[in-house]
Amino acid sequence: QLQAYGGGLVQAGSSLRLSCTASGRTFERLHVGWVRQAPGKEREVVAADNWRGSSTYYADSVKGRFTISRDSAKNTVFLQMNSLKSEDTAVYYCATATTTYVPITPTYYGNWGQGTLVTVSS
């Protein structure tokens, strides 16, 4: 079971680090994605990490500001979010996939955790 946490209310320009933990298993051999859903909008993958460690994906809207990383020793995946903007306000989910290639659309993620709300005030 996945659990995302670390959200909160911050001002524009601030930073937050989200964490995702998995109970009952590790992230080994799993692609991991951070997916967000803003009010009234569809879910979008903002960052994703290939389990081989060979590539990462970032949506254009967060490129250069967000960083996805893994800590295998802690069995945790992080999303470092810097220079937050009001348009980053959303519920953020972590999700895993076992597809051949790391998914950049939410459809292909098969396991989802509870989301964590990030609210950025301008």
C-alpha cells in the first residue's frame, strides 16, 4: 500500500518535499510516478522515475522546479518541489507501474496511494 504525505499550505515561491512510502513491499523494479489532480482538472503525471534508474520524466509545467528521487534504504520516493506556484495547487498522488516503459499518463499506473493536498497561496 502506498502513502503520500508532506503536503500543506505554502506561499508562492516556497518549497515542499513530498514523500511516498510503500508498506508490504519495496519500490524495486517498479516505475514510480507523482500524479496530481487540480480542482476541476484531469490527473496529470508531473514526474516519473524509471525503475532502472536510466531516465526520469517531468511535465513541462514543473521542469526545472520539481525533482523526483528514491531512497532505497528508506524505501521512500520523494518529490522535491521548489519555486511553487499557485497553479501547483492540487492533490498529489504517488503511483507505481510495471509496464515496459515508465508511463507518462495516469492510465498505466496500476497501484495508487492516498493523495496529499498541496495548496500554494499567491
